[in-house]
Amino acid sequence: MNIPTEILADALIIGASIALTSRWSVSGLGGGTVLLNRWTGEVVWCAQADTTPGRFNCQAR
């Protein structure tokens, strides 16, 4: 039983998409956001930028 190349390629693309979209876990806190990189365990704190609403300044912790 041979799997057509297109189906195999699609399965790989879907798997990669799931892995990339589930990389970060986001937790909102007052005045900012904490991001957890599920691949490396790195924690990134993002504070709300005063000059531009909706923009964040992120720094690794």
C-alpha cells in the first residue's frame, strides 16, 4: 500500500503547523503578559508599551 506523496506532504505540513502554534503558552497579568516557550522552558515577560497601545516590549527572564 503506497501513500501518495501529496497526502504525506500534507500530513507533515499539518504536524508542523500544530507544533509551531502550540509552542507558546500565554498568561495575561496586570500590565503585561508572560509567555512560556513549551519547547525550551524559556519564560518571557512582555510589559505594555506606554507609547503605543496594544504593543508590548518583551524581555527573556
